[in-house]
Amino acid sequence: MEMTVKERINPEELDLQEKLITVRRVTKVVKGGRRMSFSALVVVGDGAGYVGVGLGKAGEVPEAIRKAGYHARRTLIHAVLSGSTIPYQVLAKEGAAKVLLKPAAAGTGVIAAGGIRAVLEAAGVRDVLTKSLGSANPINVTRAALRGLSELKDPATELARRKGVAKGNPGE
């Protein structure tokens, strides 16, 4: 079994749009009282298959959002799309959250809510059916949606790989 080295995607080359999913106030109880901080969940994408999710934590909301955007740009993946939808159904899991992504006919739209919708729209998917199973934690749900998109493979190249056809030698 051959291993492929995952290439790093350069975010400077892409026209990325940022979308804030959630901001949470986190309280830590310490000896002198309560220490407040914030966590922000951000999705970035170019609408053409590139998408990333990031979580940032800081004492102030704008700083948490900035950090989340930075982390999202570092975790970019390229999702394989089939026109305006995904090539096939996929079930992805992250923690206790499970996300089911199903391809849909053109004109259906993005049938999803919350973090899943943000991830799919940032990736450029326009027609898809989704179902969130298990946990409703927005962090794990968005990460599961991202994992589902990253697991997609191009059906034509996967078929060629399984049949053992070399790229420069399709006649064998």
C-alpha cells in the first residue's frame, strides 16, 4: 500500500472568505474569582473546493476570531466536488458527532443547518442533503463535516487506482 504525502495548501494563493460560526464565553473559576475568556469557531473557504475550520481562544472576542481564522487557514483541505454537489454519500465522525452528507439533484440547495451549512457553503457545495447524528456540539459537528469532505475521492481516479491502470497507460 502506497502512502502519499499530503501537500500543504498555501492560503495566500486563494481568495478566502471567513465566516464566524460561534463565539462562546468561557469562565474559569480561580482562587480570586472568575476568569473570563472567549472561544471562537471560524470557517474559511474560497467557494471552489478549498475549506478549513479553526478554533481560537483569547481574552477578547476580536483576538479569538483572529486566532480562529489563522488556524482555519492552516487546516485547509481540498474537497472533491461533482458539479455543484458531492460525488457520493459519506458518513463522518468526530468525537460523538456524526454527520451524513448526501449528494442532491441540481436546484435542491444546501439542506443543512449551523456549522455544517457554513462548511459546505465555504467549500462551494450548492446542492446537498445532510443530517447531523449524535452530538450537537458545534465544534465537533463542523470538524465532522470537514472530515467528511476530506474523505471524498474523485470516482474516476479511484476507479483507475483500483483497476491498477497507470496514469500514462490507460489501454492495459
